[in-house]
Amino acid sequence: MTPQQLHAALDERRRTLGLPWWRVAIQLQISGVFLNRMRHGHLSKPLRARVEAWLGEAS
């Protein structure tokens, strides 16, 4: 999954749960800047692991 696809999955789950982006950032324990960077194609391995884990927990 590309960073943009992962961001889209994150956005879909966020909308399903009715969460604002700032709440997602808090749950992922990251700054909102990292979410914006992911949307533009930049994603570190540790952040990818956190996002994938959060998506798995939220399902």
C-alpha cells in the first residue's frame, strides 16, 4: 500500500468513527504534520506500523 493509499484508508476509518484528524493524531501519538506528510507520499516505517496497527484495532 502506498502512503497515499494508507492515508486514504486512515481517512475512511476516521470518517467511519466520526473522529477529527487531531484526535487520530493523538491516538497515533504523532503530530498532525506527519499525517499531512503521509498524504503527500512520505511515510517512515515506524509510522506505517503505527497506522497499520491502528487500522487493525479500529476494525
